[in-house]
Amino acid sequence: MKPGNQNDDATPDALILLAADHDQLKALFRQFDALRGKDNADDAKAELVEQMCDALTLHSMLEEEIFYPALRAAIDDEDLIDEADTEHAGVRDLIAQLEIMAPGDDLFDATVSVLGEEVTQHIAHEEGDVYAAARRSDIDLGALGAELTARQATLAHALSPPARIDALTPHALAKRQPRAEN
């Protein structure tokens, strides 16, 4: 199969999947921006920031575990991926700050704004330079898309909170751990 084509299961290629995540993230930031200056918006802001942080964490894990290693192996431009990894580190730092903040905190909105700027810059870098390098490479983007889809399902399940407090038993937690793939 030619790189960039969809795989046999019609799973979108890796770049389409990752770009869809980017679109979701941009929409969340727009929703947050619409809440700025509104009274009684703290609960909605908190919910949106939780969604942003969860989506960013999942997306970053997919890129760092699957996409970036595949790209590193296929292209001769370590700096390109190093820059993307560094951008991820900055995003992780901002997420950590937001996790200990509340919408009423003085710097909450500003921190979300900086996170949005960092994410927007990262998306532009990825969808421009990184995706162009992936398209020029011999990576099978369809197969990589299938791998990303499978891993995303596993991670989403592993990262989702338990539905009930009694689901926090050691037995229940052990069942939630992702299984090693053969």
C-alpha cells in the first residue's frame, strides 16, 4: 500500500487521525474563550480544562509512543522530532500547573491562554513541517493509523476514571491496566 493511503479497514491514516485530535483541541479552547468574562462560568471552565488536559495527555502519549518513533526511524531529521518533543514538555508543565489550580484563581485564565498558544504553535509545527516529513517518508500511514486507533482505545480505557468509588478496589484496578500486546 502506498504511504498515506487508508488501510484495508478504512481506518483513516495517522495524519488524519492526529489532525482530528487537533481540531477537537482547538474547539475546546474556543469554547473556553467564549466563557471568559461570564459570571458563574467556573464549573463550565473547570470541565473544559479537564477535557483539554485529558485530550492533550492522550494525544501526546499517542504521538510519543507511536508516531514520533516511527517518524524518527523513517526520516533523517532528529531536530524536527526533538522540537515536537520539547513542545510536548512545555504543554505537560502547563497541564501540571492547571491540575492544582481552580477557575477562580488569579492566573487560571492566563494559564489556559498560554496553554492554548503553546498548543496552537505545536499544531502549526506538526501539521506543517512534521506532517510534510511524514508524507515524504516511506511510513505506511494507513498501518500507523490503525496502530494509533488501537492504542488510543486502550489508553482511553486505562485513563478513564472509574464510574464508582467501589471500582477503586485493587482487583478492579488490575483489570483496568492495559494488557501487554503480543
